[in-house]
Amino acid sequence: MKTFTVGKDEHKKIELTEPGQYTVMLTGPGAEASLTSVFQTKNSEKIDLEVIIHHKSPHTRAETTMKGVARDKSTIRFKGKIVIDPDCGDSQSFLTERVLLLSPEAKAEAVPDLEILTDDVSCSHAASVSSIPEEHIFYLQARGLDRAKAEEMIVEGFLGKS
């Protein structure tokens, strides 16, 4: 497990590029963390990513976004947890887990969790696992793109690439 510590009035941008277990501890007032991860799998690959965002001080902020695209018979598993300790009010934390399946054999699991032990916080989580709606592919094909190019454009948009 890899641990990142964000201290008082510190701002960290953390990009998770390897699967595994990660903990981010916000240890001082004003600590802010922004976590992102983007994974693409193919063949029979398996990606497992667990992230814990632990607010150990009041007046902290965190934004966590995990995105994945699974092809063929691959598997993606995202597990995110926000923990806000007692007496850590005025904390904000948001967790998003999104997976796009590009094959009927691809699998995904998105498991968000909140453990809030105090009042005066703003927290939320969102999770989705979906495939590309056929009408989106059709729309792009009707404009002259082949299926592979249409799928590629949708994946780029999903992942936020231009």
C-alpha cells in the first residue's frame, strides 16, 4: 500500500498510474488533494485499484476521479472510500468511479464507500458501469465514420482526451 500525506495548507495533485492500494491522508487544516486515474484494459488483463481518502483534520478538501475502459475479456475493479474522522467538520470530499465496457465479455466493478464520523461536511460519491449505446455509434457512422473510429472518439471523450 502506498500512502500520500497532505499537510496543512498543502495542495497535491496525485495521478495514479499503477493498480494497487493507495491511502491519501489529509492531516492539516487547508489540506487539499486531487486524485485522478485512467486505466484501459484489453485481452484478459485485470486492474484492481483501491483508494482511501482519509480526512484527519477539519477544513480539508478532496476530489477523486477514477475512469476505466475495459475491452475484450478484461476486468476493472475500482474501490474508493472516503473517511472523515470525528471533529473534522468543514471537510469536502467527492468520489467518482466510471467504467466503460467495450465488449460483452468485459467486466467491471465500481464500489464507492463513505464513512463520515462528524457533522458539517459535504461528501458524495458516484459510480457507473456502462457500455456505449448503439445509437451513439450509429449517429457517428451516419456522419461517415467507421465503427472503430466512432468507438475511438467516444472513448476519447469519455476519458477526457482531445
